[in-house]
Amino acid sequence: MESLATADPTLVTAAHLGIAALVGAAVGLEREKAGQAAGPAARFAGIRTFLILGLVGGIVGHLSQSGYLIAGAVLLTGAVTFVVAAYFVTSRRQEMTVDGTTEAAALVVLGLSVLAGIGQMALAAGAVSVVVLVLGEKQRLHGTVAKVAAVELVAAARFAVMALVILPLLPDTPLPLGGGISPRDLWSLVLLFSAINFAGFVARRAAGPERGFGVTGLLGGLVSSTAVTLQFARQSKSEPSHAGALALGVLAACTVLPVRLLAILAVLSPSVAWAAVPYLLPPALVGVLFLVPAFRRHTTTGAVEIGEVPSSPLNVLASIKMTGLFWVALVGIGQLQQLWGSTGVFASAALLGLTDMDALTVAMARFGSVGVAGSAGVAAAGVGIGVVSNTMFKAAIGLFLGNGRFRATLLRGLLALGLAVGIGWLV
């Protein structure tokens, strides 16, 4: 079958115009199904009119490619004028400002059909699919927007500025201290802590604080369970009534951690992943057994008052403080490593596990893949040591930063997770 590049020019043009017409027909079909083309409040266009508009746009695209720019511009101007005039006629007939979705869709059809007319058929077809989906999901989209509070919109805008404006401007040159971390890396941590704050805010509104913090912990554990621990420990002092739920959120993040590490190992080194199952599977199972009854208790005891809603869901100032604390820990560990050195795989695993389990897992996966006999087992044991070290570090965070109830709940859970890793050693 010959391609369009070598086909007859007439057939190519027909294909372009056909796609352009289908672009209009797709939108017109949705408008008729939505009841916009019939009844007392009928709009100007249904499937036939939209199909013709799509064909007009395709012709404009063909004319522009053939060098007839003025003719194409005149035809497109006429079509746009027709759509705008139809909107004003409809508004005047109903004696009020009416929704302009159909007219806006017509303008989009003209633009996409022009793209099809100049040969961008895949782009036009993909874009019109999105348009039809958005038009068809009107009720769901409006319902979602109605649930969004003004404070959430402002927070989302601030986060966008932090991520898209401030972050690219920061230098990525490593700082003198801190294991090669740069200002951009530190700001990325601020973004991570702020994202956890925002996710917790949204989850609390959706599910209540008891279950909301658990959901936030599960999601945060996919990125950094240590970051969740730092944030929730600090928050337990400012919101003592939710200390138990915050501790459960940390335990949820810690339960996700071994699953995440197994997934990383399975991709990088299946042999190390298999050898690490005795170290990583028990804490994940114990975490589930610990969390499920707790979440069920909170579900059956009924709703819990959310309390005062934070004025800033991002809590940027607290996020900066947490990042500073995290950096101080990195600097301290780096200095200790320079002073004492890292003797052997297990010593390195214990040190690296204090700060970055993902980096430790990647390093151990590489070490276990060298092909030396027993290296996979040693690497897997190194990951297990890192998990124990990381668990002890989180326990220290809870002791120093959390309130009494938070510490009690967290330490019980972390002790159970640590013992579960010990079971792996026995196995």
C-alpha cells in the first residue's frame, strides 16, 4: 500500500478534506446528542453544520498550502464571522447572555480542520478527541470545579510559581557541604514537602483527618517516607488532636517503602530482588496487618471533626524549615563518613540508609549484578540493613519532633516493622 507521500495529489487532498470533515462531524454529533441542536434553546449548529464547518477549514488549509493565502483568509474570516454572528443572534433571541460552548467548539473545529487541511491529520484527530471528551464530561467537570475552594486554587497557583518559575532559576551547582546537593535540589525538597502538605489538606477535606492522613502517607511513601515522617512529626505538635492519625500516616508511608524498593530491585536486578524478599516482604505484611485494623476503627467510629482549616495548604515556611533540617542531617552524615570512612558494604548501607533508600537500593542492585558468587545475597542484606537504619532514623525524628501521642503510636508501629526485618535475617 503506497504512502500518502507517494500517492496521487488528488487522493492526498481528499484525505485531508475527509479528516477535516470528520473533525467537524465528531463535534457536531456530540452537540446533537447533548440536545444543543434542537428545542426552544437550540443553537446554530448540529452535525451537518459542524461537518460543513470542518470542510470549510480543510479547504482553507488546502488553499494556504497551494499559495492562495488571501482566498483562504477571506474564507476563514467569513466562517468565523458566521459563528460570532450566530452567538449574538442566539443571545438576543433569549434576551440574556448564553453559554458560548457550542460557538467556541465551532471555532476550535475551524482551527483543527485547517490543521487537517495542511496535512497535520494525526494532530487534528487527537485534538478533536480531547474536545469531544471535554464536551461530553460537562456535568462531571462542573461538579469537580464546584468542589474546589478558593484557597486550593491560590495554593495551586503558588505551587506552580514555585515549581515552574523559581526552581529553574536556581543554580544546580553543588554546595560546599551536603554531599553534592545543590540549591535546586534543596528547593525540590521544599516542593516535595509542600506537595505533601497540599495532598494532606485535600485528603482531609475528602476523607476526614483520620483516614485523610493515612491516604497522604500512602501516596507520600511512593516518593519519600522520610519526608512524610519529618512533615507529620512537626505537624503533630501544631495539631495534637490528630497526632494518632499522623502517626498512622507515617506508618502507611513506611509500609509502602519496602514494596517500592522491591519494585526498583525487580527492574534493576531480579536476582537481588528475589534475595531481598525475606527482608522486605515481612515489614510490608506487618505494616498492612498493623494499619488495616486501625483504619477500620477510624471508619466505624464515625466522622471526626476536621478542625481549623490551615490558611495555607502548602505551608511553605514549614517546608523550608524541614528542608533545612534534612540538609543539616545530610551534612552531618557526610562529615561522619569522611571522619570514619565506610568499611564494607554493610557499613555503607547503614550510613546511606539514613538519608536515601532509593540511592542505596540502586547501588546495591548494581553491586549484586556483578556476577560474583554470593553478591546478590550480600546486596539484599545491605538493603535490609538500610531499611533498619532508615527505620531507626524515623524513630529518632518522631522522638525529637513529635508530641507524646504521636511518639507512642509511631514507635509501636516502627518496632513491629523493625522486628519484621529481623525475621528476614533469621530466615
